[in-house]
Amino acid sequence: CLTAQVGETEKLRFLIGTLSLREENQVHHVEVTNGVTEAVAINRYEHPFEIWFLSCCPTNKDLLFTVYNTVPEFKTSLWKIHETEGKLEELFQLNPHEGQIKCVLWEPVSTGDSNSVISIDENSIRLWDLNNHKVK
């Protein structure tokens, strides 16, 4: 899966998540340069599971949610990107869900912090407060 790093306001960057059963999964950090004619790899971050969906924070370039398959269930976590160290730090998971989680979408904001997301699973749509990791 692919998503724009919308919180990055100075450069044109994307995150690409891998979905592999046989190999370690990763989030690839890519920057588009030279008038959108070249893509340069910035970094590669290890991710423990198959990535089915990525969602970047619109106000903080270092935060993203992944939806991933742990076999037998799908989960979602908020991660912090440590670009200089080349690693992802799991901050917390959004739990519980009533069915297989499909995606997480950030609250659209033009300024300030994004403190809310919605998660969509097979049976429900939930609004989450990220300050306390609970459903609103």
C-alpha cells in the first residue's frame, strides 16, 4: 500500500508498506525529486507484520497508523517514525474491534493537532480520542 506523507510540508514524500507472507515486512520512505521525475529512497523501517493499510498524520510527519495482519486477526497501531535511527516505534494499538479492521482515517484539520481518528471494521465505524486511546 502507498500513502502520501501529508504532514511533511517541505518535501514530496511517500510511505510504501509491504505485504509479504515469506519475508520481513517493511515501510519504505521515498522522496520524489527533480520536478517529479526521480524517486529517492530515504529509509526503510522494519514492520513485524503484513501491512494492509497506511495512514499518515496530517499535522505530524512522524506519525502513522498501520493496519496489519497478525494471523489470525487484523490489528492497528500508531507508530512514530525515527528517521535518523531508521526505526518505527509502536506507540499504542486501537482496541477492541468488532470485526476485521479495514482502515484508519485521521481527522481532517488545517491547523493544530490531529487528536481524533476513525477506524472502520467489518461491523462498525468508531471515533477514537488519541489522547486517551479510547472510543469517543
